[in-house]
Amino acid sequence: MKAKSLISKSSNVFFVLGVSLILSACSGSSTEEPTEVAEIDDPVVVNPPAEMSELDQQLTGIIAANNLTGDPTTNRDLPSVNDPIVQLGKRLFFTKSLGGNQDAACVSCHHPALGGGDDISLPVGIDAANPDLIGVGRTNGGVPTVPRNSPTVFNAGLWDSGMFWDSRVESLGKQVNQNGAASGIRTPDSNFGVADPDAGSTLPAAQARFPVTSVDEMKSEDFEGGSTNQAIRDHLAARIGDYGIGSGELTTNSWLAAFQEAFQSEEIADDLITYDRIAHALGEYERSMVFVNNPWKSYVEGDLTALTDQQKQGAILFFTPANQGGAGCVNCHNGDKFTDERHHVIAFPQFGPGKGDAQNDDFGRERETGNQNERYHFRTPSLLNVTVTAPYGHSGAYATLAQVIQHYNNPGGSVDDFFDDSEWCDMPQFAAIPNCQGLFPDSENNSQEALNKLLAERAAGSSLFLNTNINRNERDQIEAFLNALTDPCVTNRECLSAWIPEESEALDDNQIQAVDQNGNLL
């Protein structure tokens, strides 16, 4: 039975209810004298709205059943991009001065013009041949060493549970709409389940404390080698503030005035410019990147023309359980954010250098909890703006949404194809590497272990990722629906310009003016 026959057509009640509300509002009694209305020679005839199509009736019922509003920002306190602290965070996000050897910035792996990521499977942080080149073509001259794909920073202010693929930065209270602010936040600097007193007030602020301490992402081996994470951060703050151990490390340094303006303070740099404030500004910049005005939102809010019929059919498949003929995507990608913020084994290819588990594997969430039942579990990503966040998966193994959807339809076959056909060599990042087919030779065995874990969970009835049987046309419909979750702003450079500093805004000599592989400004 196909999904379109599964949903009750009783959703016509929404139209009737809307009309009744309008009529009741217009017919209410009033003690005021009626306002005199001028005569109209040619009165305007207003046609009633057309009857909902069968697709709209089904989809309206699904929306109501899932309590969707279309707007994941409701009841959230999110900063404006024009906030002075956000503007300071933007400049910090784009400066290589926060990289140990001043050759990598936050934006090196998370550029707004690249979907809030870097458009490649595995990030290249330090030692890039051209530090200002971001995206396809960025290389360190060898094999990438960062083991996981760069998650988008778009809509970072909408997360309430955790950051990173394994939620190693995690809200202990997980209170809805708080972005971690209403409870303690655990980080790698504290034991599992224990709040880090220095984490800051939000998940993005807490997350901003760690890329600068990663040898492969921003720090490098020789900067503060052997030092604690806090010593690394203190050195970077002193560099930005031009005091103490960091004094004189920047040839040009105009940061103090910017911090004083943002924090409305007259304190001297030694007191004002701390890494806590740097992380807060970075976090507020990330939290300001709210991109949710997509066609799906318009549809949920009442514009039935916002989606094509193909997208509506895809939405019905998306929200319909697998055992009822749908794809069951909603099991994990639910709510207005399209994520349950939990961790699941999906068994995407375990491609890459790994995190050191069993030498070169990546055990995912188990690394944080110590629970073997969570091996190969990774955080459910939001699907908002998914069109621009390729490559997909924790290892960036799939270049297209079509490949991702096919994996959900047949994970074993997709993983076999990935390795049998050396599909990673079709990606520009790896194609030029000598002996591309021989990269990460244990990845296939590691991937089989992840598949075995998925099969075991299915057999035990504990997996939300169930078998599906959707045909090519239905997969195309789902892909069309996913494209409707993307805010047009994220594909428009002019719209994104508020989050990308002009060259004239630089506060030191290390601001990245990012270019693509052809030398064009991003």
C-alpha cells in the first residue's frame, strides 16, 4: 500500500475551522457605532480558496499529527547579526590569529558560502598549501588527518542537546529552546556527565573552546606542545590582547578597541580579552546564523503553493513509517529542526583515518559514554539547508543526497558499492592523491563492523532505522522534498554578506579573504 492512501482525508476540517474562525470574528457583537463606509461602485469579488488537493489534505493531516509549526526558532532567544558581540565574533571567526601557527581559522572549515561547512569530505585545517583557499582544492599536500566531516554551523542556536558528531559538548539538562543555557554543559575538559565550570552559557560557546586545542584542526604540534587546553587558550587570548606571553605576536593588532565596544567596557586588554570572552563572541556569531525561511516553512504556515506536487509526495513518504509503505525518515529526523538530537547507528562508510579506536576506527558516541551499545552511533544532523551541506555523513562519504537516500534504502548494498567502486576517488579531494584506491585500507572492515552493529540492533528491535522498500521515483520525491528545506539565503552571496567580513573590517593581518580553487572570492 502506498503512503498516499494511508492518511485520513479528514484534514478538510482545518479549512472549515479557518472559515468558522473568520466568520466568528466578523460577526461578533459590538457596542460601538458602526463606521460609515463609502459606497463602492464596483465591489471587489473575493473568490474563496480552492479546495485542497488530495496531497494537501494528506500532508496537512501529517503536519497536525506531528505538531509542526514550520518555525524552529519559536521561543528562542537568538542574537541579531548586527549585535556588537556578534560582529566581534565574526572577525574572530575569520582570523588565523586563533590558529597556533597562524595558518588556520574557524572559517577554514566552516564558511557561510559553503553551507557553513567546507564542501569537502574530511577537513584540512593546519598546514594548508594556501590557507585562504577553502573548499574543494584545499590540501595539505598529502592525506587529510581530521577524521570527521565538518558539521554546518548554520542554526547552531537551535541545538539543545549536544555539539559535534558525538556530542562531546553536551547539555546536561537538555531543556528545550535553551541552547544549553539553562543547565550545565559537559565538555572534553570535564568527566562524562559532569558540568565544565568554564564551558560558557551556550552550547556554541562551549564548542568554540575546542577546535583551537586540536593539533590537526587549528593548533599544530609545535604550538604550546604538551600544554593543557587552558594554557593553549590563554596563550591565544594573550596574542589577541597583545599582552603577556602573546605580546607582539601580531604585527597589526586593533582588537582591544573592538572588545571594549562589544562588551561596553573600558578594561585593559589583560583583563578584558580572555578566552572566555572570545568563545562567547564566537558562539554568538554562530547563534546569529539562523536560516530557516524555506519553502517547507511557508507551506506549513499556510502557503499551499510553496511546494511542488513532487515535493509534497516526498514529504508524505518522509513522514510515513516504513512499515506503512513510507521511508520512515521521521523516526530520527523529527520536529521543526528535523532532528531528534540523539545518536544512532546508520552505518555510513567508516572512511578516513579514524579516531584511534581499534587503531584506526571511529566508535562514535561510545567514545564519550564508554557504553559499547553506542558504538558507531553518531548524532542525527538537522536536515535544514541540507542541499548545501554536502558531502554527507560523519565521514563525508556520500557526495549527493541521492546516494544518502539509497543508503537508507539499502545500507549493505551502498557500502559494498562504495568500496567495490572506490567511490571516494570520484570526489575531487581524493582523486588527485596518488594511489587513491589504497587510502585508508582498513575502512572497509571497519564499515562492515558498523553494518553488523546495525543488523544486530535491528534484530533486537532497538534500531529506529528500519528496512524500507522505496523505488527510484519515490527516492526522487524524497530528494525533492529535502531540497525544500533549504533557505534561499544560503545560496545567495549577497544575502550572506552580513556574516562575511569585508577586507576593510580586519583587525589584524590574519583575516581570511577566502577564495575557491579558481581564485574567486567566496
